[in-house]
Amino acid sequence: MPEISAGDAAAYLNAHHIERPWLAAARDCGPEVQRIFAELDQGGGHAHIRHEGWVTEEMNEQRVAYLEDAGGD
């Protein structure tokens, strides 16, 4: 994942929240939350929705805590 500053993260969220609606949720959050959203969005992975319901809670936790993709693709 790219590492960006809190100021750059806020600017990224403001610039991209229309075409990337999942970023809107973080626009009113603190700088660390905004930074994480911006970094994850720029990380090059695929959308979580792609797993379409077969992901377990444990798989979600692994994805967030260790940046693991349970689907392997």
C-alpha cells in the first residue's frame, strides 16, 4: 500500500468521493481514518463486493488486519 500523509489523504477523499462512493464514509472522520481509506483505495486490490457473500467474518478480519485476500485473486 502507498503511504500518504493525512493532508494528502483528505485531499484524495475530497477529489474522488463522487466516482468512488465508498470514500464518502470517511470524509467526516479523523485524519487517521481518512489516511487508511485513501491508502487502501490506492492499494491496487479488488473490491470486497467481488466475493459476493461467501466471505466469512474470519476472512474479513484477516483481510483488514493482515491485508490478506482470502480469495487469492
